[in-house]
Amino acid sequence: MMMVVFSILLIALIFIWLGKNTFAMYSFFLSFILSIWIFLKILPLSVPL
Amino acid sequence: MSDVVHEISDVKIKISLLNIVEILAIQLTIIFSLVFQIFLHDKPCALCLLQRIGFFGIILGLLMNLRFGLQPKHYTIILLSAFFTSLTSLRQVAINVVPDGGYGTSLFGLHMYTWAFFVSTIFLIVTALILGINRQFYSPLLKWRSHWSTHVLMATTTIIFVTNLFLL
């Protein structure tokens, strides 16, 4: 899963190279949502907060 | 009129230089973590990788600023990534906050996740302050041209990125 997020970020970097601002933004937000999902998945929610 | 154009372009140049310095600082942070991983065999955990993702997000926002011009939406990317990095690193600090505890090797008495927390928090504050400078978003008669240094920074970022991808 981590590999997928890094790959999407790399795609965003390639879009920056190519001058595609909007596609780079979309790629970033996709990887951001996925990384938040990973963070929530590894966060033990059973602890008292 | 020309004075106004000159003043605005001056502000844009100063902020672009600051962006370059910020990119170099983040690159140095990631290179440090890669050196620790390769030479000291310090395997990164899931939270460490999430912090790296956040740092790469900050670099992407800064590179967009240099490539496409200074725009508020690029600062959104930087702020979101810095917030995410500080959140994950603070989570890791909270896990390991016990006497004689800590995960992995330390640098100058502080563990890597603590450094990540400091760096990302500084980035949050600095970016929020820079976002308040209105004149960088005015563009009277000026077309944004990316400097050659932007391409060098993109190349170095790609190298660091691919190295990180291979070491996963």
C-alpha cells in the first residue's frame, strides 16, 4: 500500500515535469487521502482518548 | 506603473528563493533518513514512511510554486502535507515517550521522528506566514517563467524519490 502511495506521488512529480498543474494536484490529493487512510488503519482506536 | 511591476517581481523573486531553500532543507532531511537506512541499517517503520510521504508532499507543493508560479492552491498542498507530517511524527513521539525509550537511532540527542516533528511544525508556521504576503499573487503583465534551478531541483527530487521507492 505504501508503494502505491509513493508511486502516485512520483506520478504527481512527473506531471509537474510535464507542466500539467491540475493533474499533479489530483495525484497529490489521491495520495494524501490514501496516506490518511493508512494512518487511520495503523492507529489503534481502542485506546481511551 | 513600472515601479509597481518591479516591486511585485522583487517580492516574487524573494519568495521563490525562500522556496528553493525550503526544498533543499526537506531534501537534506530525507537524505539523512536514507543515509541512516542504508549505512546504519535503521529500517523505517510505517509511521516513518508516512512522515516521508508528508515531506514529499511539501516538496511537491514547493516545486509547483517554482514551476507554475506562486498560487494559493500550492500553499494548500504544503500546509496539508506539513500538518500530516507533524501529526504522524507526534503520534510516534507519543508512542515512544517513556524513560530510556525511543525507536531507532538518534541525531544530536533527538530521535528522527522528533526532528521530523520540529521541521514540519516550522514549515507549518513559515508557510502560514508566507501565505499572508498578498503581493506575491498579483501578476500585472508578468508571465511566470521557471528558472533553470527549478529543473535541477526537480531532477534531484526525482533521484531521491526513486531511491526511496527502491529501498521500500
